[in-house]
Amino acid sequence: MKKINFPFAAIIGQEKMKMALILNVIDPQIGGVLLTGHQGTGKSTAVRSLVDIMPQIEVVVGCPFSCDPKSNIDNLCAECQAKKESSQLKTTKREMQLTNLPLGVTEDMVCGSLSIDKVLTEGISELYPGLLAKANRGILYIDEINLLQDHIVDTLLDASASGINIIEREGISVMHPARFVLVGSMNPEEILN
């Protein structure tokens, strides 16, 4: 059952915030938006309701990264590249997703990790996708972003700027697309001087 959010169009006032969110969804290369305002000003409500007004996106069936079937082959994950080269790329449409990043998140939760069992037993570098994989072609939202650990912030900013996520563990490297709208929010009284 789909959770119903407060409608984006019903948010009164907050014109700069709404415009910033809409512009970042239209052009994610803007680089994201940081929403500041006192508790109860509608920051989280606006972000959560934004996905409901977005059109559906076309994705590759079974792809954990929601690869765009119309993109250049270099912008697809390895599995989708192989499917596209062999003309076996099947697509479907789905809603854009909002991925919430919890404050106590670890680097493995953000980036994903390799299945050491598969590597050792089968010689396959299989990825357990992280939050960056889930957020690809969607919105990555971090409430109280100022409380997030610095190395996690660096990881998010690197992935946001480059559009890819690279996981390197035990001499094995896996990469996948990580293009998302980055939205952070915080209360102004929490800003450190």
C-alpha cells in the first residue's frame, strides 16, 4: 500500500524552497539543495511530497541501480551494459523514489559492499547495493545533515559530483551509476559558529 504524502501543491508560502527543489529535480547537475528553517516550516514535508508530482521513470527490469535504458552504454552498470550489447534490455516504468539517509549510517550502508562469500566460493564480485544504488535517478534526502559524520558527507559529495559510486574491497572494484538529487535539511539554531 502506497503511503500518501501531503500534496506538494498544498504547501503555502515557502516559494524559494519549492523553487529550489523543483529546479534541482529538473536539473540535478545544479548539485543539490540545503534547506534551513525552524522546526515545523515544512522542509521534510516538501521533500517527501515532491516525488508524488514527478513523472514515472523508465528503468531496466531487474536492475538494482534503476539504470536508464536510453542512456549511453558507458552510463549503465556492467550488467545492463551486457544486456544492451546483446539487445536483451527489457524496460518498465516506475515512480521516482525518495531515499532517506539515517544519521547513524555507515559507509557500507551508503556505498554498498561486496559479498565476500560469493567472491571466495564462486569468484564472482557481487555487490550488496547500498543507499546510493537505491537513490540513483531519485532523491537522496538527509534530515539534520549537519549531524552527519564528515567522511559520510565526503562520500556523498564525491558520488553526487561524479555521478558514479565505486566500491573497492579486497582488491575488487565494482562501480555503478549514482545520479541523484541531493537534498539536506537542518534547523538554523544547530549551525555551529
